[in-house]
Amino acid sequence: MLIIRRRRGESIVIGEDIEIEILETSPTQVKLGISAPKDVTVLRSEIRVTRDVNRTASSQAANPETLNLLVEQLRESTPEPAAVVSPDEIKSDIP
């Protein structure tokens, strides 16, 4: 990993086509501007992780055996619904 210090207005160049400019800084955040060709995907890491998890889940859900197994596990882990009691059935010890 390259660690480099930059100030507002300075930039970093990656390859020939990608430039990252420091737009704004505060004690807790850095605002970056990224210039890249349209064919280069630029994502925040948490978005990439979410996308990868969703792809994995959708490919597994497409398998009927996996889907049936998930449904069975859900049924086994779901508690029985509580009985519904009407107000007339409630007995109170308060006079």
C-alpha cells in the first residue's frame, strides 16, 4: 500500500487516465474528486461488498434446492405465533 500525504488542491495520478484530487479536508473527512474514463468503474468499498453479496445471494437463490433448504430453515427457526386473547378472557385481581 502506498501512503502519501496531499493537501487540498493537490492530486494523485494513477496510470495515464485516472486522477484523484483532494477537494476538501476536515478533521474527520476528506472529500475526493475522481476523474476516470467512463469504462473504469469507481465504487466506494462498502458498495462493492454489498454488490458482491447480492450477486452471491441471487445466484444461490436461483438454485431451487438451496431455496427449499432456506425455507425449511426459516420455518424451523420461526417461533409459533402467540395466542390471541380477547379482553373478556383476561381476569384481573384488581377489584
